[in-house]
Amino acid sequence: MKAANKQFMDFTHVPLHVSRLTVYAHKDRAFPFARMDDLHGKRLGMIRDFKTVEALDQQLLKGDFAELVYGNNFEQLFEMLAQKRIDAVIVNDKVAELILGKRTDKAIVALPHALSSNAAFLTFTRQRDFRNLIARIDYALFEIVADGTYATLFKQQ
């Protein structure tokens, strides 16, 4: 979390969830992916103005790192990937799970390494003292994560 945010807000210590920016490929054309350079020369399906990670966004702006193919939404990009018209789609893993769960072809796979991971925390203004409440929420979150309740509830969404 950014230092500027800590100046105005307090946060839970236990994240509400962790989202992963993941690279997806066609199962017949999956490629080794461990670092950003592994995307060099690929045809990447993107939504215009969609941000990935700063280093990749800067490489993509140069225009010679990878070929960008734009789609209107991630459903369209995954269809292009299923038809092998592009090499990869980069998207939040939770978004992809929802979209791919509706597909029947199972042609698309997540590559094993995430491009990035970001934790999301519950925030509280510092205009009031919420530290006692934050400690209680942290304890409750920890308990439901540890006993599997959180995973069960998250899958229902």
C-alpha cells in the first residue's frame, strides 16, 4: 500500500482478498512464462486503456515489445484466444474465472506465474480512532480464512 494512503487511513492487516494479474494462453499454445520478457514478440489481447503493471505498460507503449490486439471486453478477447487469433490475454484471475467458467470448450489455461499480485485491505479514516475495531476485524478475518469459511463464501460470489 502506498505511503500517502497510510497518512490518512488505517488498514486491516489481514487482506480481504488477493488478486493476481494472470497471463492466459490457449492450451495448445501455452508458453513458458516466468517474467515479463517472456511476453516479448507475442500477440497480446488487450482492452484499450487497461493497465497491467507499470513496467509492462511502459514496454507496450514503445510499440516494439509485443503486438497489441484490442478487444471490446474480456469475453471477446478470450474468444479470440480460443480461436488462436492471439497468443495471450492478461487479466485479473477472478475476472477470468467468471468468464472462463461460462465457456464449455476449456481451451484456455492460466500460465503458472502471475504477472503481479495485489492484496486488498479494508480501510478506515484516521479522523476517528478505529484501531480497536480493526484488531477485532483482523481476528475475525483470520479465523474465517483459517477454517475455510472465507473460501467457501468467496466461491459463492
